[in-house]
Amino acid sequence: MNAIIYTTNTGSTERYAKLLAHETGLPAYSLAEAKKKVVSGAEVIYLGWIMASGIKGYAAATKRYKVCAACAVGMGQTGTQTDVVRKKNNIPVRIPLFTLQGNFDVKKLHGAYRLMMDIMVKTAGKGLANKQDRTPEEDDMLDMMFHGGERVSVDNLSAVLDWYRMHR
């Protein structure tokens, strides 16, 4: 493994990349930085943020590097939504996919992303708030939507770190 490469929007993915770099000893670069510092074809762990189940920057990373594992950072709880994310991004089953719960603060979003999330919080949040028998995961999502939340932690990286230790 040569590096950790990431794309971030509000900082959660960058924080995970830096935590992962600290734990593994691998250097971490944004996708833009990596183009100057990581040779094409290098083996990397890619981290990107989720938008509508798509992992931002993943397609670009796979064109330039050998992505050995992918991490998708979003609002859902760590370890959930992997089937949907894998399918949406055409991630082969041979590549491990890890989903990580990031932080949420609509004020940190920019432009169209902020507008879309404002609408999503108002519509989906209202529907979820009115749901009678919410799951604990739905309660957590609702709490994040209305109150924001700090969810980035090294504990959420345990499955990624286990995989890395077995495959380095």
C-alpha cells in the first residue's frame, strides 16, 4: 500500500484520512495533491464523501490508481448501506468497502450541496420525525439532521484497520 487518498467536502473525510494515516503510517493526500505526489498505478486506500449513494472522487481515483479498499463517509451509521453504495459506484466485490459515519453540519456545506441538504432535512427529516416506530439508526439520523453531530472517531475505523493489518 502506497498512500491514502481522499476527497472531502466539510472535513469529515479528511479527518478520517488523517486518523487512518496516523494509525497505518501511510501518507494521506487529497485527490488534487495526490496527482502531484503519488505515481499513477500506486496501490491506495480511497476515502470519499457520499452524495446520493455516490462516492465523490471514486471514479477519478480508480482511473489513476489501484484502489485496494474504499471508504465512504456519510450520515448513515458506520457499517451500513454498503450494498447500495457498492452498486451505485460499481465497486467490484474483490475491493473491500467500508462505510463510515461522518459529522453533519449543513452550515459547512457550500452552494448546491447546502441547498439540497436543506431541502432533504426539511422533507426527509419531517417524514422521519413523524414515523411512529423508528429504529435506533433512524433516531440517530434524525438527531444528526436537526442538531448536527460529531461522529468521526478512530473507533469507526476498526474494520478498515483490521483489513489493512491483514493485507499490508
